[in-house]
Amino acid sequence: MLLRKWTDICSFSALIFMMSFLVLGQASADTPKPMGKVLGISDLELEMPGYFKDSFLDFREDAEEAGDAGKHMLVFADLKGCPYCAKMLKDNFETAEKDGGNLEFIKTNFDSIHLNIKGSREIAFNEETEVAENKLAEALQVRFTPTLLFMNAKNKVVARVNGYRSPREFKQMLNFVHEKAYEKTDFPTYRQEHLKDSVYTFLDHENLSEMTDFQKGSKADKPLAIIFEDKTCDECERFHKEVLDLPETKTILSKFNFVRLDALSDKEIIDPEGNKTTASEWLKKEGISYRPAMLFYSEGKKIEQLTGLLKSFHFQQLISYVANKKYNEFATWTDYGEEYSGNILKSGKDIDIWK
């Protein structure tokens, strides 16, 4: 189904740029002290690489042309001022393979097209759907930026990436699509079979505890946060040192039962639904391939998940959303962003979304 919601590499992932920050950051006559400022957002449009296709925005024709050339169509959905998008472009789309990027492989095997999720250009998506960019982004459930959609010759979404991926991780997705492995397997399984090199050794964290019965844990008095890491994770060390080890993060995590699982482990556990499983099978069931991934439960329900790169500000917003039960007021942690950031700015503190 073309409009199927993909829950990968979720992204987290992602991802969120609350333009309301720019308004909140301005002091008013009624403000007793200067408002804080928002740092890390650029007001400039991203410049797409020159090899991106100059499309007439008929995705049916674009997908067919890509198929005729033995390629797939790659749709890069972004948002003005998005630093995650800029990093994704620089690291993967603009950096040569000899320097650690994926430039040549993308140019050779994909027709890349740009989509602005707040844009107004008219796009013919299929026989039934011809809408503006922003409406198409809504229909495709694009919540985070960047989001990358891979289309086959029949204009069907065959794979999806929500949020930034390192060149090493992204190359696995590029291979998965180029080889048409999606016709016989899912990406979490493909990644586990093809990405085996050891690049990470588990780091300790003072908030971590042990648990094997997650059905009981999901219903405990404290919310439950589960982090999945493994030896193949090239973002886990950075995540610990730049996010998890911050005093502010530790303070919020103290409100959770915080548990780590080896994503490659075959040790038996009980998932929140009461099924006997393993960490590896649990992630496959959730359709998650990103590391480090996180699942959050409270009051017996799954509240949110992290399946993509997040810097410290956005991660603290996410865990505050769960810890303070803001899910009773806001549908998602991103919807909670205006209130969360507004309270910080009103206190006079600055926000840097790229730290």
C-alpha cells in the first residue's frame, strides 16, 4: 500500500524543526526579562547537489524513467533550516566514497528528487493523488526530516529512512534497495545479515538496571525506557558521551526504569505483550534497524520510540514527554515541542538544537 506507514529507523531519527521557536525567541513588551534564543537552525534553504533530477514532479514518470535506466527513485524530503538534513546531504550525498561517503553509488544507482515538506509545488503522485508538496508529505506520514523514500519502477515505496544515517549505515539501505532485497526480506533482517563488523563496546551508565520481564516492567510505577545497542553500532558511543552522560539527561532518566538490551542477543525475554522472544526478534517485529534504538512504555502502553539520530535537546524533550505523562495532552512528543521549548525560552535560557 502506497500510503503505508513505515516505522523504521524511526527516528526518530529525526528530525523536528519547530519554526514556532523563532517566534517564541522574541521578547515582548510583557516579558519581564529577555527571552532565550534558539540556536542551531538556519534560515537558509538547503542547496541540493547538482546531480539531483530536475523533475517535472510527476512521480509516475520519474519512477518509470528510473526503472528503465536500471535505477530506483530516491525522494529526499527536507525542511528549511534542518541541520539533520544538511548533515545527511554532506556526509552521504556530497562526500566521495574514498572519503567515506556514498556519492558515486547514489549517482550511479538512483535518480534523486527533492521534496520540501512545507512546499507548495504540485506533484502528481499517482492516478488518484495530485497535490501540493506539503499535502503529499502529510499523506506519506512524513513526520521527521530528513525522510528518504525509495520507489521502484511502479512508483511504489519499497523502503524508507526516517532521520539521519551515517554513511556506513546508509550504505546498507542503498544496497538493500539496489539489490531489490526488499522482494524477499525486510531491512532489519538484511542489516543483521550484512553488517557484522565490531565498532562499539558497551559503555556503562549509572541509570541502567536489569530486566527480562518487560510485560511486568511496562506496567510498573515508573515508565520504562529500553535501549537497544550492539557491537555494530557506530552512533552508540557518541550517543552516550554527547547525550546520555549529560547531567540533565541523567536527571530525567532517573524517573525511568532504564534497561539496555544487546540487539543481537538470543537470550530469552518476555516482551510487553507477554510473548517469549529475544531482543533481536523483538526489533524485527517492530521493524527497527537503527542503533541505538529506544522504546518507551508507560502505564502498560507503548508511548514512543527512537529510531534515528537525536541531539541532546530533542532527546531530553522526548524523555520529558514520557516521564511527565505529556502523552495525555499531546499525541506525539513532537507535538509537545512548542510547550517544552517555550518554557525554556521564557526562563531566559537559550536552546541549541544542534548540541
